[in-house]
Amino acid sequence: MKKVYGSAEEALDGLLFDGMLIAAGGFGLCGIPELLIDAIVKAGTRDLTVASNNAGVDGFGLGKLLDTRQIKKMMSSYVGENAEFMRQYLSGELELEFNPQGTLAERMRAGGCGIPGFYTKTGVGTVVAEGKEHHDFDGETYILERGIVADLSIVKAWKADDTGNLVFRKTARNFNPPAAMCGKICVAEVEEIVPRGQLDGDHIHLPGIYVHRLIQGDHEKRIEQRTVRKREEA
Amino acid sequence: MPWDRNQMAERAAQELEDGMYVNLGIGIPTLVANYVGDKDITLQSENGMLGMGPFPFEGDEDPDLINAGKQTITELNRTAYFDSAQSFGMIRGGKIAAAILGAMEVAENGDLANWMIPGKLVKGMGGAMDLVAGVGRVIVVMDHTNKHGESKVLKQCTLPLTGTGVVDRIITNLGVLDVVPGGLKIVECAPGVTEDDLRAATEATIV
């Protein structure tokens, strides 16, 4: 079992094709697979559909793939903070499928768990429910949402062992586990790969069964909204 | 004098009870955290955290530790982290006692619109649709009127909805209103605001 690759380009070799569906982890710019995104920009793969809560910001994260027009469609819950995204969407160059955030997360989780669809109250009576099957359970109305199975998942974790067991750090976990689970193939980038035996099996957040390829690299980890308080307020 | 942003947040904080797990939205709702006082409140951030702390001191910002508004924050000694699917599992599953959210429009039947203005502003619903569908109590905090002086408390929402019949209580700069059968009921007026002032600024039916 060889999961560790030398670079993002090597780890993605043979996995990319035009028109594919990619699930990406991250929330805002927190916990995004920035190295794998850069490698996809370099590979030039086109007509991508990307399932990701956000679309990065102008010039960083998935925003880079928008700048190069490699993305045909986004499946997201929130796209503020990205002028190029807004421009492409309003001009009709980019398709956008709005998903409530929890529905998107559950669609990924379900897809990875062999659950093709599930009912949720989220979005009932809104545009999100249009065209979807409605069903009443115990006097409440729910809509049917489909699980997502992606051609490729790209995720970011803090640490991994060489078998692909992943540990995340703080709120950088976010969409990474469900995104990883829903991919036919999952490539993870981490800050540190340690030999097997170095991670406590009780502290693994995502078992290596979900992770097929792995790279270690340096991350910029850009902060989107730097908010602080002054020390004297303590 | 109508309430200012901080006074609205202070009033909203009175809605919270000891032991509650609560989700605060972006904007004025975020300020509610400054007014919980001695109450034992656990704040949920839907990007995957229970037990959200205040903003970090300068120099202590951690790019791996942000709230749902993408702002840098801190953890507490009670903090727990989890992924987005579990986060919305607890929201959808009714485990969160209350959400305090901003709004563009609220209607007298409890309909809420707060995620887009067609043709103008496309931001997305984020977690708002899940929150209003799942949490125990939905409290809206917003200005009573828009910048043109038009009521945001309406008979019917005109913008795309976030949820139908989901709002329990509305706190504005002018006062507090509850969604009840047949319309809205005035609970409280801001200091110096009369019930007549409140009615005049409200398009919705007041019962």
C-alpha cells in the first residue's frame, strides 16, 4: 500500500479529466486543499463541477480555478467575498447550484455512506425545494436530497500517517471529512506525514480507508477576516 | 430613543437562558455574545465548533480557528470540534436551543428572507436554511426599516425565502414582536418608542 506521493502533481496524475465532479473540503479559506487546487490549475483540466461550501476568494483557493475559467459549475452554500465569482455568475458564464450548508455536508456524507438520498426539512417552502420530491413524516413536510458521489475528492488535514489516517486541527476540519468520504478517489494534503504507529488510533478523525493518495507540503493558510481584541481589554 | 446595534444585541441576550446551546448569526447577532453576562451559554459555530471564545489578542490569530463569519476567534476550556456534517446534524436534529439571526425581511406568518436579492446581491444561504428548519427557537435581530425608511416587517416577504413560518420573535431597533396566530404581537417597545410609533413603522398586521 503506497499512498504517499512526492508532490500534488504526482498525486493527481491520471485522476483528472475534463467535465469531472470534484468535491473539495474547506470553509472559506480555512482548511482548503490549496496545493491540490494549484496543481489542478497547472493541469488545466476544464469544465469542472466543484462541490465546495465556498469558492475561495479572488486569486486564492478555488478562486484561482475561477480566474482560469476551469470551473463550469459550483455547488455551494455561500459565495460572497468573491467578485470574480459574482461577475461570472451574473453574466451567465458560471452555473451555480445553491445548497443549504447542512444539506451540502449531508449530501457528501450520504454519498460516501452508500445513501443515494435522504429527506430533510431544510429548504421546504423555498426555491431550494423546487422540483424536489416532498414527503410528509409525522405531520411534517420534508424534501428529498441526493447523495453526492464525486469523481475526485481533494481535502486538507493537519497530520496523517502513511496509511492515510487523518487528524484535523480545530475548525479546519469543517467539510474535509464529508468531502473525503464522497469521492471515488480521495487525495489529501497535510502539513505533516508521520510513520504508522505515531498517531493514537483513538484520536483519528478520518480513517485511512477514505484516503487513497497523500502529500505533505507547506501551506500559506491565509486568513480571510483577521479580527482581534486589544490586550488591555483582557 | 430607539435601540442602537449594541442595545439590540443586549436585548437579544435576555432571550438566552442558563445552559443553552445557541447559534449566533453574522452582524448584530454576533454582538449578543458580549451581553450574556454570568449565564452559562455555549455558542455553536456551524463550521464545526461548540464553545466559541472571543476574538484572539493581536498576534494570537490562528488560521485554523475561525467562526462561521470567517473571523478569527479563540477556543475555551469546554470547546469541542467536529465536521460540517455532524455540525448540521446537531442543528437539523433540534439539539440547538436557539438561533439569533439577521434578516432582510420578516413576515407576520414567521416567514424569513435573509439570503439574496435577485439580480443584485447573491451571497447564498450558508447555514441559515438549516438553522431555521432545525433549532428550537428562531429570534431575528434587525433594523425595523430599510435605508429608504420602508418597513422590513411585512405582511408577506417579497425576497426569496430562507424558511416558512420559522420566526418566533423579532427584535428591532424599535422594539420586540412575537409571531402569533393572525399576526404579530407587541412584546416591548424600545425606550421612548410608543406602540403607535411601532405600528406606524410596521407593515405587518399587529394583533
